[in-house]
Amino acid sequence: MSDLIRGVARGEASVPLSILDLATVGAGDTPGDALRTTTELARRAEEWGYHRFWVAEHHGMPSVASSSPAVILAHLGANTRRIRLGSGGVMLPNHAPLIVAEQFGTLHALHPGRIDLGLGRAPGTDQATARALRRSATPDADDFPRQLAELIGFLDDAHPAGDPYENIKAVPGEASAPGSGRPPIWLLGSSGFSAQLAGLLGLPFAFAHHFSAVNTIPALELYHRTFQPSDVLDKPYALIGVSTVAADSAEEALRRARTAALGMLRLRRGRPAPLPTPEEAESHPYTPAERQFVDDWLSNVVHGDAATVRAGLESLRERTGADELMIVTGVHGGAARIRSFELIAEAYGTKDISR
């Protein structure tokens, strides 16, 4: 049982707290620096009692070094012992389902009982890069249910009779390790499509509140309304990703959060770059429209000192009914990123609980 779960049992944390990491690359740093920070953060997160640690697939973004989740997860597994590790997510239409089954079957064989397979249907990039990834002119996210069924067939070694892949085995996989099970599948989304599909299939659901806050409650309501019990879950289980920045003062937290806001503004304007420094964010000559964008973005970020952040997270949990909170902290500077998660662990009483 993780420290965080002990904290939940003692009333210190109301729901499990987890981490979604993008291996954020800040101005002046390299992707190698970002990945080393991700590794250190995963080690610390395990010590501090976070429940799971996921990495997300993105491509062609100078501020994000997590383009290859399976590779990163193998490395993180070798540098941790207990914390659950997973993808938040693998963008399934970018990959052949058999490849994903083999990659995560390998991860499960290396780190049994610790791997989650979170799946999304967006490209995780711009359309030109998506074409390069998928080798097709028109990426078809609507084909996702068929791809998902194919992937599950490979993971379970259970393609129906007459299926063209009936005799193909994913190795490593269930067929090569009878009785070992497979990584649990999560569906990820920012709208109602994946919420409804997760509900109908009886799978756990992860919603991207951090960039689609207006859709959070409708999507979770749809998930609960359509949920059908399955071999995986008896009842719905949903987590939400939450942009969160904690610092030793409210002023410093806001200063750090603005770096992510400016980074997102540049991305939306078609000028992606490594995440700017706090000084860049402070001195940027914002137009009125840009200032409004930044203010709107920051309104969905839980930021402040540790006590303020805990209160904000608890309020969000109560409003949404989420079963788990997954914190996303994309700020300039590895030390600031790690410190934010440390402060949140302290606020929830999960840090330094004896094992």
C-alpha cells in the first residue's frame, strides 16, 4: 500500500494524488536536462507517496521531451520500485496496435503490476506531423474503437475466430506469460467521445481538465451515465488532470505559472518554443487579446502556496466528483517543478510517512 493510500485511510488525503509529466523543456535547457528532471521527479514522487506517475506523448513541440512514452517508462521503471507508471497517454492512431501491445507487454514483463496503458485518439501534434507519424493524408480519429478492439485482442490473445489477426501473438504478452495478466487500459479524453466509450466498455477514464475545463463535468456525467460494469471495473472510476503550481509564496507560484501561460500562447500562435523563463513572461509585451488569453489560461490553474493549492484541489474534487487527481505542472526550471510537488505532498500529509 502506497504512502498516499495510507494518507487517504487516515483522512489526510481525500482521493489519490498522481502526476502527469511532460518532461518540460525550459529555455536554456536541453531535452536531456528535462528527462533527467523527470527521472528525479519520479523517484521523489515515489518517496512522497504519489499514487501513479504518467508521461504523455507529444511530437514536434520544443517544450516537451516526452515523445516516446514506452522508452521513458522503461527508464523510470528501472529507477523506481513501487509507484505505478503509465502513459497519459499513448496516442493510439499514431501506432500499429500490435506495436503498442508489444511495447506495453514488455513493460509489464519488466515491471509487473506497475504499468498503466492510457490511450488517447488525438495526434498529440499538428496535422503535418501527424501525417508523418501515421503515413496517411487524413488521420482518422473516428477509427479509434476498431484500433482499440484490435489492441485489446493482442493484449489478451483473444482475437475472435475468423479475425485476420487470429493467429498473431504479441510477445511479450499474455500468450507468452500465462496468468500474468496485462496492463490496465485507461481511455483519455477532453470531450464526450472517449468518456462514453470508456463507460460502455467499463474502463477507467482520465479527463484532461487542464486544457478542457469547460467539458469536465459534462464528460464525467456522460461517463457515469453510460458506464457498464465489466471484468475490469464494478463501478466507474475517473481521474482528472489538473494544472497546478505550488511555491513557497503565492506570488512566486503565479510568477512560475505565467511561464506555462506564455508558452501555451506561443504554441497557439504557431510559434512553439522551449518554455520561457519567468523573466521572459514578466517582460513580454502582451496585447490586450494576449493578456486575456493568459488570464483565461491561469483561471484554470490551481496555484498558490501549499495550503491554497490543497484547498483549490479539494474544491475541484468536490465539484467534479473525481476519484483521483492527476497533477500537471509545466513550469520553467526543474527545481521549481520538483518543489511544487514536494509542497503538495507536504500539504496532504503524505511526505515523510514511515514505511
